[in-house]
Amino acid sequence: MAEPGTTAGICAGAAVALPCSLLGAQTDAMVVGLIAAVLISFWLDAIDDRKKAFLAVLTSSLVAAYASPPVAKQMVSWFPAVGGDADGFRLACAFGLGGLGPTVIPKLLKRAVRKVEEL
């Protein structure tokens, strides 16, 4: 039997790839972020059903697709020893963002809900 993360990852990639590529997403970064999110979701105990796995992989791949170019530019400006080429560093940033997404995004959402409830 396939893991929930694998099936959800395939569904998320298929559902999002074409519309987001038409909206300017970096498709190679999206694929790298999707792979990282699927790999991380295997080890997370919080992702225990297909809905959670689908949403974790979907949001992580979208964050990797849209945020990797500006993050790569910022990282190159902070660390000039990287080589000065942000495009070569973009896929590494996409992998990092895709891997961090399933753990960081739910925590940020919980914090945002708590802040809204305080208002």
C-alpha cells in the first residue's frame, strides 16, 4: 500500500502544475519543492491522512515555486561566496523551502489563528 504522502503528492502536483505555471511559477522549483515535501511528510507524525498530506505537499510546493527566486537572490546577497549567481542557487532554496513547508506552515497558521482570536 502506498503511503498517504505519496498519493497526495502525486495528486497535488497534477492539480497545481499547469495552472501555476501559467501564473508564473517556477515549475522546476515546484517539482523540487514537491519532492522535498513528500520526503519530509513520510517522517512527520502529524501528517496521518491524505487530506493533511495533500495540503502539506500542495502548500510546500507552491511556496517553493514562488518564493525560491527571491530567497535565492537574498541568500546570494548575504553570502557572496556562493558565487553571485542566484539562478544556480534557486533549486537548493526550493528544496529547503519544500522541506521546511510541512513543519513551518502549520505552526505559522496556528499562530495566526491564535493572534486573530486575541483580537
